[in-house]
Amino acid sequence: MTTTLAEPATSTDDGVLSPRYRALTIGMVALITLVAFESLAVATAMPTVAQALDGLSLYALAFGGPLASGVVAMVVSGTWSDLKGPTRPLWHGTAWFLAGLLIAGFAPSMEVLVVGRIIQGFGSGLLTVALYVIVGHLYPARLRPRIFAAFATGWVVPSLVGPAIAGLIVEHASWRFVFLAVPVLAVPAALVMRPGLAQGSGYDARPGKLWDKRAMWAVAAAVGVGLLHYGGQQRGVVQIVLLAVGLAGVIAFGPRLLPKGTFAFGRGLPSVVALRGLVAASGFGAEVFLPLMLTRERGLSPALAGLVLTVSALSWSAASWYRGRPNQPFAHGVFLQAGMILIVLGIATATLTLNQHVPVLVGIIGWSLTGLGMGTVFPTLSVLVLEYSERDEQGANSSAAQLSDSLSTATVLAIGGSLFAAMEPHSAVTAYVVAFGFPAVLALLGVQAARRTA
């Protein structure tokens, strides 16, 4: 029999920044923000890093490695959180994340930097799942929409400033500070949480294996993710073989890590987990091609093309803020369906700007609809995962939701990128239509999945 902490008694005046939760909330959001900032900053700095360390051949692995190790870490963290409570995986994840950053920051070669990145990815996978479980254990149900809205903002805000800050650091200081600056901020953020985490110290451990068959499946799926990412940046027969093997690994082992009925849109949790993958794959799968299309086909400068993503990030933040407000007028399922429809409309509007007669402003405004949809759906799904989970299943189910996100996004980016690369030399318009159409179809499927989340 499992014994867990009872939901904390709170007054209606308590909020996520009330004295009871303030330090914990600030520390968790800060960690989420730092993980997000590091991801975006590294993407900006990596071309300079590869050149400085003469490691262009390992460029793809520097991104695929942490994605793969993160898949394993998510499964381990979910099991660990359910067996022993989320505090241990949180501290271990923070330590691995910081260790990876330090190794990468001081790396004398590209090989060492890749090792640091893999360790960093493992740490971020551990800590992000643990943070979601902490919300389930220590925050009452009425406050969870607010904290998950804050988490969503913690991911979005770095997209506004992260690349610019990283670019300034690389240009005027050293790329090493992109890695070494984060630990200086992450350590205080982690320490701030300690008093609030003490509320969860009474979690009773239960027997079970941390390294079980799910962990082995995660390793196999992680290899598939790594091959997909690496293969997507190759060409010719090598690309085909790597993508085929990687896709086979994800298809064979990924579903074993998700709730039964996920791909059939089973009622409740399975559809929630499925929708997490569909919203991530559709939104991010289309987003990667938008700046490329605006610069190459419409002649915008990189700065102006990036404005589209900035507008989308702002609308994402606005929607997340609204979903965190109390007294929402509709049920979760209504918001989820509306959010997915907004994503479809945003992708369709962006595609229209392929026509030279359609003002670019139409695409910019239209893409903000996608941001509204993402900001509506993501925090809602996080709330539902906890609502549909027993307290000793919150780790496994939070892990499943984030795995669905990672596996789906990696697969769609690999497939979409390969299709685009194959078609673009023959017809750029056709290539972009396919690149946007594939995510749009996934978003339409997400509308159906949203109908079955209740």
C-alpha cells in the first residue's frame, strides 16, 4: 500500500506567490527558464563552437546527444519520483545539468563538449519531470493552472531574448560563457527551493526497481531519436539508412513508454498524452520552416523574419497567462479544441505568404494564432496529466507526456526536413507546402484527440 502526502491545506487567499509558495515557485520557474535559455542559446552559439573546436563533423551529435539522453532521463525520473518522491531526481538532475554545462564550457575539444552536452541533456530530463511531480505533490489543484502557466512563460520568454543575448556573448566575450554563465544563476535558484521542498520530505518510499524494462525501452527509443536527428543532417544513402533505423527504433519502443491507447486516442489520459505530442510536433514542426521561407522566398532580413517568432512568443505568453486565471468559462476540452484549431489556422495563414501578393504582415498576424493555440494547450495538458494521475503515478504520467512531446517532435522534424530537402531543388513552393501541410494535418488530428481528453 502506498502512502503519500495529503494535498496541502490552503486558504483561498493563497497564491503561487503567497509566502507559503513564493520561494518554491520562483526557484522552479527560474530553473525552467534557465533550461530553456540554455537550449536556445546553445543553438545560437554552436556554429562558433564547432569552428573554434574544429568539430563540424560532430555538430549534429552536439544536438542529438542531449535529446537522446533526455529521453532516458525522463523515464528514469518518472519512475524515481513515483518510488522515492521527486526531491532526489530534482537534485540529481540539477547536479547533472550543471556538471554538463561546466564540462562543455571548459571543453578542450568537440568530443569533450559533446560528452558535456549529453550529460546536460540527461540532467535537464531528470529535473523537468521532477518539477512537474513537485507541482502535483505540493500545490493544490486550484493553483496548478497558475504554476503551469508560469512554466509555459518560462519557456517562452527565453525565445524572445535568448538568441540575442547569446549572440552578444559570442561576439563580444567568448562562447564558453554561454555554458558557464548558467550555473552561476542555477545554483541560487535551486537553493531558494529548499525550504519549500521540505514540505515534501514526508513522502514514503515504496519498493521497486529504478532501472527496469521501461528504462531499457527508453534507451532503445533514445538511440532512435539520436539517429533521426543525426540522419536528418546527412545526405544520400547514409541519410536514408540512418532515418530508417532511427524511425524503426522510435516506432518499436516509443509506444511502450506511453499509456495504453495513446495512439487510438483513448478517453482521458491516453488522449492527453497523444495531444501533447501532436501539439508539439505540429507547432514546432511548422515553426522551423517559417523564418526560412520568409527570408528566401519573401526577401525579409533575418531580424524581420525573427519578428514573426517574437510575435508568436508574445501571444503564447498571453494565452498561458489567461489559462492560469481562476474562474475559466469553459471546460478543459473546449480550450484544447480551440487551441488546436488556432494552430491549424496559424499554419494555413503562414502558408498563404508563399504567394507574393499576400502581405507578409498577414503571415505575422496569422502566426500569432499559432502562439495563442500553443499557449492555450500546453498548460491545460499539464493540469490534466495530474488530474488523471494517482499521486504515486504522477511521475510516470508526467514522464509519458514529455516523452510524447520529445519523440513526436524529433520524428516530425526528421521526416519533414528530409522531405523538404528532397523536394526543394525541384519546386520550392511544393517543398514548403509539404513542410507546412504535414504539421497542419497533425494539428487537425489534435482537434480529434482534444475531443477525447474528457
